[in-house]
Amino acid sequence: MAAGAASGGSAKSDTYAEARTWLLLPAWAVLGIFVLAPVLMMLVYSFLTKEFRGGVIWDFSFAAYDQFFCNRGLFGDEPCSIEWTYINIFWRSIWQAGAATLLSLVIGFPTAYFIATRPEKVRPIWVFLITIPYWVNLLIRTVSMKFMLRDQGPLNDFLISTGLIDTPIHIVNTNFAVQLGLFYSYLPFMVLPIYASVERYNFNLSEAAADLYASKWVTLRRILLPAVKPGVIAGCILVFVPSLGSFLAPDLLGGAKNFMIGSLIEEQFKGNAGNWPFGAAASMILLTMVLIILLIFARQQAKAEKGTG
Amino acid sequence: MSDKDTIAVDVRDAVKRYGDFTALQRISLSIYDNEFFTLLGPSGCGKTTLLRMIAGFEDVTEGAIFLFGDEIEKLPPNKRPVNTVFQNYALFPHMTVTENVGFGLEMRGKSKSEARQRAGEMLELVQLSQFADRKPAQLSGGQQQRVALARALAPQPKVLLLDEPLSALDLKLRQAMRFELKELQRETGITFIFVTHDQEEALTMSDRIAVMSAGKLQQLGEAKEIYERPHNMFVADFIGETNLLEVSVDKIADGRAICHLGGGHELTCNEVPGVGVGSKVHMSVRPERLFLSDEPTESESLKGQVRDNIFVGTDIQTIIDLADGPQMIVRTSNSDRGNKRIFEPGAQAYVNMEQEAARLLVD
Amino acid sequence: MARGKNDIKSFPGFLPMTILCLVILYAPLVVVTIYSLNDSNSITNWEGISFRWYADVFTGPESEKFKIAAWNSFTIAIIAATVSTTIATLAATAMVRGGRFRLRTVSFGLISLPLMVPEIVTAVATLIFFNSIGFTRGYLTILMAHIAFCIPFAYMPISARMQGIEDSYEQAAMDLYATKRQAFTKILMPLMLPGIISGYILAFIISLDDFIITNFVKGAGVETLPTAIFGSVKQGIKPNIMAISTMLLAVSIIMVTISYFVSKSDNTK
């Protein structure tokens, strides 16, 4: 979704140049107050002291970051050694998001390619079919997925009735269930940018390669793939980034064992038990990771755009 | 014909810069009332920029533009009594043909019924009355073109600007529209300023032509003058086909210049201000003003060897290498074959030209 | 044009992959729809078709809760979509028709910020923000948060549409004596309409569907449909939840389909 819009497009004309400040003012105000200011406030909160019933005390402190990275022993008086608990949760999130991305790529690439090689008139219909589920409530989709995959759910019923298995396969509350949920949540983000770049690809190049004795699969690997690489990278980023901070799929499909960043953050703000500065700090770390990935990605896209003219 | 006493549009020292890039370099020209005036040049020469400055879509960086004596370069487009026919017509897709044609009148405060009535008259003028209630997308390219014309003429502008209006049409239609446009200009008596990159279009329709290149005015004059007496290399090369020969001027006497063109060949032609003895310049000779013969004739004759003949429909082009000199192209009309001989490749022949055919160019 | 074995574009296995992809995407939705019609108290056993769980949503013991949640969800979605579409239309006009200017990149970054920041982070940040300025959480806080994050979703189709409209239409209007305001209202707006409608619909769906941000900023006692559903699901999936989910699913699909056909209708042709 962000792929085509990465540069924001160019200004088409300057007809309304003198009014642009007034036209942009409402957007600046609303987004500034309700998105930008809150993120900055979150940064501030991550350096405050926690209050035990939720909320903060306005005392400057590194405690939240210290808790995240440092293990200071049972009584909190030992020198800092690396605390692995939260790093492991982040690491598991990265791993899960990566696996979901790979799964999306393996299924999404052939799909995107297939759609892009349909006759021009029916392509929008295929794209529409792929995107419809995305617009269905994520919560409902995740619940549906959980319902499907249960031990006594339709999937196991179906597999048993066909005689493929005798006893239900446990899928819910496994890593795989979470990956499947994430894949299901963000698949259109993989398909759309790849579709867009395959559609732009000049198939004369493949013909030229075939003419020069390359087989189909060699042509795919040596000619097509390098040409559509920006689309593939865009797709991977667009699946990976939201997967990393997702909450619903790990919470509903993963259970307590498969805790991810989203659940860790959510817990800090639940009821009176939470630790707001720590939640803010974890959010800041997640946000920083995401912004770094997006920045590298934007640089690469800009370079690729320059390269292709 | 144009009325040379009244100046419709007067462009004075107009400059247009976009940042570091200069699109128009100090252009001054006067366009007379009732004239069919053409801005001709290759793409990027600044002709459309100049037209859009007159229309009000581009600011004037420096200089001034007058419309019948009133300074207008600071006015927004909706305050200028000029109308434009856009290259892609820009017909409002969500309005009917009548609504399109009546739009300008409505904006000028005319009532809806008045606008409709006048739009009906305009559609009659361009013979599209039966399409009044259609949407633009339901019309052919030629019909859209005429709606655009009717829309621009409906508010009775003092000057009509046409931005390559024929370029989207196919060849046959384009040729028919040239004639129609010229007629329309005569009937309405409105000054037309026409922008095109097509020299044939310019030559057939215009009272006067301004040839532009690289943001500069290259030559301004009537069609015949520009074709037969091009001022510089660019104009000679851009308009029609020509032989451009490198020459050095040996001597000037009695208004005639004797020029050398390598290989010992010599040619005499009219002197041109700005080209003195000893200057190395180019000479333009139109290929249709040359003819071939076995023997030298009384006119200027240059000896050479025929390399090839190329059949191009109405003409035959003969490529001939002058002995130790440059190559030239001679054009012989097919209808003329009874009088003029065609030489086979390899044959020796003389290239002959009339006295006025060669023209010295200021580079 | 025959597609033979020599067609260099087609690869064996890509069609089955596409079908697998669609099956994975649609199977859960289809299954939930089917089971919402199950005439049984248990979700596991199939006991024939009935609409009793749909009736239960409207008249059952939880109906009051769902009614209030639905009212909250739909009023918030309508207001948020209306406000954010208006803001997005103005912003798109400045961005696409406002020439080059220094704050253009910054403005674009700000508009797309809600798409770049992970939703959970936006949720935390918004909660902290309202807390820090002492604003009591409730209906209003949900509404304000929704307006903000719906802006980019409304902005995208609107600006894409505006990019596609040649500026010569407005120039022609001004050449024919229209003022800038008239060129905007009489020419640009009518041509923009499909983009604005589809932007509105997308914003509406995004607001209607949002769970994470709403869950953080809703405060005690105020529920929207997704938060109410989540609360119920935590105790286990019940048949009435499947009925309500199916209805919500239908609303989304109908709206997206409308949006698709509206944006496909090209009124410039």
C-alpha cells in the first residue's frame, strides 16, 4: 500500500498554491495533535517513573530502559548484566514475523505473478478478490481462523473424514498458528506490490532470453526476478513491519507460550497491574526498529527508481 | 487579411525563467488585429510557453504583454478576454456539449438560457447541432476538436489561442481542419494565434509566422518569405528540405557574393547583411530549385556524379556527389519527367540552379 | 491467442498456488458464515440451518450490549469518515494542486504517519496523550483517534484520483472566465467525486473495524462492536458471536464492493 505512494507522487499543478497553507492546516492540526504529539509524549513517558496503579510519576528515570536491558539480580542491587527476557520476546517476534513474511512470499509471489499475466480486463477483478478479506475486520478474521483450526474445528474434521489423519492435529497455540494468522492478516500487502511490478515488467525481455536458449525457470530467476525485486522487497517489508507489532494473531492464536511484542506492550497498560513507562519504552524500541527498516527501504526504493530512469 | 494599423497582442521583452532554466529569452513581437499568426518551432522551443503567457497560465518573469493597448501580464486568465483551444481540448467530461460551449458565457454572468442559445448558434457554426446533448466522450476526435473551437469562440474573445489543436487528429482530418480553421478565422474576424511544430501546417494557414528555437525568435515573416529567404541555418533546416553547403565568401560586388564550396566549385548568390568577405558560413539551396543536365548551362552549374535515385511518390530525389566536393540532393517532380532527364547512378551530370535559388545564411 | 506450452509467461503450479491462496483467504470467512446458521447450542456439532443466533443477537441476553456497541461503532464511523474525508480532500488539493513547496515532503510524511507507526504503538501513544492532558477516556477519545488514523486511508484514493485528472480542465475553466473557486467547485470536485466516495468508504470501514486503538482509548464502560466481540471471544467462541461477525463481515464486503465499482466508474470518459 505504501509502495506506490512512497514518494507521495509529484505535484500535478500549482493552481491552488496560494491556498495550500489553509488547505493543509486541518490535516496538520489533527495529525500533529493526535498522532505526532502522542508519539512524542510516549517518548517522554518512557523516561518517567511508574506508579503502581497504572500511570506515571513525573520523575525523570532510566528505569524503564534499565528494566528492559539489564538484569540486576533478585534484589536489584547487582551490576548490570544482559537481561534476556524481553530481548527474547523481541527476537521471537522478529522470527515469527520473518516466518510469516516467508510464507506470504512463497504463496503470494505465484499468486501475484498469475494475476499479472491474466488478460488486462480481468486483472482488477483478481486483485479485488485478493483484497476483499483485508477489508474484513481483522478481529473477525482472526477469530474465524481460530475457529477453523481448533482441534474439533472444520479443518481437523475434514482431514479426519478424508482419512488422512486419525487424531486431530494441534495447530492452535503453536508458532505455526501465529504465522498462519499473520500471513492471513497481511497477505494483500505482499501480493499488491509484486503484482504491480510484474505488470510493469516488459515480457519482451523474457522472450529475448528464451530466444537466447534460456529455459523458463532460468529466465524467471535471471531476468524476471531482478526486474521485479523492488516489488518483492516492498511486499516483504509491508508484511514484516505490521506483523512485528501485531497483537491479535499472537494473542488469539498463539496463547501464553507464544508471547510477542504486541502482547508485552498491551499487558503494561491493562488494568492497574501495568507499568506505563516500561510499556512506553518497549513501544519506543519497536517504533525505532520499524522506522529504521522503513528508512533503509525508502533509500533503496529511491535508488531503484533512479536506476530505472 | 490583417489590419496592420491595430496591434492585437504586443509582447515586449518577455522573459520566462524556471529557476536556472531560461525558457524564453527576451522576445518582442507584435501580432496584428485580424491576423492568422503562427508560432512555429520544435518541441521545447518556448512557443507553448509564450502562448500560455498570453493566456495567463504562466507568469511573465520579465517584460510586458499588451492586448489592444492594455497591459495584461499581471491579470489572471479569467480576467483576460482571450480564449484557448487546448491541445487535448480539455472538454469538461462531466458536462454535455452544450454545457461546455455555454460555460464561458455563464461565467461571464450571462443567464443559463442566454448561454444555451448562444451555444446553439456556435454549434451550428461548427455543424455539430445534432450532438448538443452528448457528452464529449461520445464524440470523435474531429468533433471534439470542433466543440473545443466553439467553446473558445462562444464568449467572443478578442484573440483566440490555439495550442497544437490538430496534433491529435489523423492526417486526412488534419488537412481538412486546416482549411476549416482558416475559413473560421476569416468569417469571425478574430485574431488567431496558432502554435504548431508542423511547418506544413504553418505554411498553409498563416498570414505570418514566427519561427522559434531554444527560447529565441529566429525569424518573423510571411510564409513565402520564410521559406524562400530563410535568415539562418535553423530556419532553413527546419522549414522544408534543403541542401546546406559550407561555403567561404571570396568576393562581394554589386550586391552579389561569390562563394567557394570546396573542390574548386564556385557559386554566386545575393549578398546578405552580416555576411562579409572571408566569412565561412552556410548556404541553403532548396532541392526542387535544382535540375540536372549533361552539359553546363548558362545558369550556375556544378559538375558531379550521380550516386543514387530515390523514388518518393510525387518526386524523384537524386543524390549527387560533386567532384571533390559536398553531396547534394536534387528533386525532380514526377510530372516534370518529360522535360528533365533522370540520370542513372554512376552517370556524370551537372547540377544547375536559378540565380535566386541559393541563399546565404547567418549562422 | 492460444496459450500453449510454449507460452513463456505461464508456469506450472502458479494457478494451484493462486487457488490455495484464495482458499486460505476465504475458507475461514465462509466457515464462520456457515456455522453462524447452525441450529445448535454448541459450536462443534452441526444440527441444521436456522437463524436463531441472528435473532439472539437482537433479542437475546446480550442484545442490549450489542445494540449500544453497534450504535457507538456506526456513529463513530460515520463522523470519523466524514471529518477525515473532508480533511483529506483539502490536503490532497494542496499536495497535488499546490505546486512544489518546502513542507510538501514533511506534510506527506505526517499524512502517512499513521500507516508507518505500528498500530499498537499508536494505541499506546494516544492513551498516554489523553492521560497526560487529563482527558477522560470515552466516546470522544475514540472518535478523535479514529478521525486521525482514518485520514491517510481517505487521502490515498482521493489524491490518486486527483493525480489522474489533467489540470487543463481547470485551466480551460479559468480561461473561460471562471474564478479559482468556481474551477474547484464546478470542475475539479465533480471529477473527483468517485475518489472522494471511495475514500469515504475506506475510512468508514477502517473506523468500523478498528480494534487495537479503540481498545486502548475507550475507557471503562464504552464499547464498540469489535471490543465487545473481543470481550466475548475471550470467554470462548459462541454461536451468537459468529452471527454478529457474519453481519459485520457482510457490511465490510458490501461497502468495499461499492467502493470498487465507484472508483472503477471513470466519469472523465
